[in-house]
Amino acid sequence: MDIFDKLANSKFRSKFKLKDKEKLYIEEKGIETIKSHAKDFISKRIAPAEIANDGKQTPMKGHPVFIAQHATATCCRGCIEKWHHFKKGVQLTESQQEYLVNIIMEWIKRQ
């Protein structure tokens, strides 16, 4: 069972869907711009070892990447530790950040 199968079995995670507004935003900006946003959000809001507002740093709406982060459990270090097994309190490596961005982007593409 891959991560997407596990996420689909979560009542909370599976309720997240992109609405027409977010899909239009992706279409207007282009997928590479969205990926750039995902990289930026992960590197600044998720990757640091210590995050003062961990668990609250990712809004529930407002950007397709935010919605994707909640859907893929890449929204905070607690969820990442539970679902993706990357320890809290440790700076994420470049490859871990790339993995998270790839999960986010795959979820967006599947929408």
C-alpha cells in the first residue's frame, strides 16, 4: 500500500479536494510556479528543526499547495512524523524536502 492509498483511507485527509478556484489558479500560474511555491513553503515553514507555531503554520485554504499539504499530511512536522516517518526536531534534508514536494505535486496532479 503506497502513501496515497493510506491517505485515501483517512477520513480527515481524504476530505480535502481542490475546488474550481484553486484549479483555475494552477492553470493560470502554471504547474512549475505551483511547484516553486511548494518548495518555498516546505523549505521555510516545514524544513526547519524548530518551528514556533508547528501544527498551525499551514492555512486550511487560500492556496492549492496548502490544501495539498493537509491532504498529504505534509502540513506540519507532527503529521510528517506520523505519516512519512521524518523525525520532528531535526532539519529536513534536501532529499526529504524533495520527497514532500513530490508528494504534494502528485496529489495536485491527481486532482
